[in-house]
Amino acid sequence: MTTPSDEGFPDEASPAGVSGTADAPLELHVDEVDDAGWRADLTGLLTLGCLSGWFDWCGHRIAIRTLTTDEELIVAQLIREYEGGLGSAKAYATAVAGLCVESVDRQPMPVPLGEHPNRPYQWALQRFNYARRWYPPTIDAIFDAFLQLEIRQKAVITELGKASPQGESATPGLSASSA
């Protein structure tokens, strides 16, 4: 009888357990932040937090983006059958990877035929099923880059919040307490 090793488990150096190799760590390149677009009245809230970037993985360029709230909720639906089991973490990472990848080698991810904007779950399910064909090291690399992008997202939003005094409204006459 053999004893399982710790080799396949994430370490503390990287949330997904990979950060490239010892010789070439995974480097996420983040696109410029659209600060002016985020500050636009009303519509800025629809794009606030939308970041994209890319990284090279085993000779392939993978472009990713942050997920919307709707997509995060759909991830929860996609992984429902795996909850509480040994595969729940892998299902979560796979669903996130499938939804956050925009292109591989500058080729957009496959789009299901007859995609309809009122059926985002079907689109997400197709992406999840497509990503399930990838091997675990690829899922881990994409998920690690996604987590790095989320960390960057939080830092940018924190800095954006520091640009205006806390509690002060951009609309004259309104304060944080009166809104």
C-alpha cells in the first residue's frame, strides 16, 4: 500500500498551487485601467472592476478577465453537483477558468451555436464543459492568474476610493449618510 504524497496539493506560495516554474514564474500582464470609464455617471458602475490581462503558459498566450456578479452566481450553479465532495475545489477552479478565459493564442473561446443573451447559463455551461477537457495543470495556471487579477482588481478599487474623500458624495448636497 502506498501513501499519498503532498505533491498534487496547493502550497502557500500560490493560491492555486502553481506560479509557473521555479525558473519562470507565472507573470500576469494587466491591461491599462479605464479609470475615466469607471468614474462615469451611472454607467461607470457597470464596468467598475472589469480588468483583463494575459499570461504565457507552456507556449500559449491566454487572455483572461474578471467575472461579473452574474457569472460568479452562475459558477455556483454549475458546480452544485460537486459541492461537499472531493471534486468541489476542482469544479470551482474549472468553472472559473472556463468563464474567465477570453482567448487562447488570440483565438476567442468557442461560442455555442444559437447563443442567446437571455440564456447566460447555457453559455456558461458550454464554457465549463469545454474547460473540463483541459488537464489540471492548465486549470491551475488559469485559476492562479485569475486570482492574481482579482487581487489587482481589489487594489485598483481601493486606490480609486482613496482618490475621493471617504464619505463625500460626487453629487452636491448628498453625503454617504443621506444616500
